[in-house]
Amino acid sequence: MIATRLMCAAFAMGFDHMIETRYGGVGILALVLVGAGIKAQNATCSSIGAVLLVLLMTQA
């Protein structure tokens, strides 16, 4: 149980770091919007975050 949580936290930190170094602050903002939208079950928030991520990925 504890090992699973540690592995998930390490993966999340690594993914956040990869997004930040590759796409900057806007990438982190988009990732937060997607996460908050999913957690709050708000389709608008998660859609805006997803669109931002797609725009950043196509631009890079």
C-alpha cells in the first residue's frame, strides 16, 4: 500500500517535471486544469486544460 503510493507520487512528480521543462508554466497550468476538472467532474475545466496541452504539444 505504501509502496504503491510512493510509486504513484514519484511518477506524478516526474511527469510534472517533464511537462514543466518541455512546455513551461502554461503546461503546468494545463495539467492542473485537467486534474482539477477530472477531480471535480467539471467537463469545461478539463476540456480547456486538454485543449491547452494539445496546442502546446503541436507547437513544440
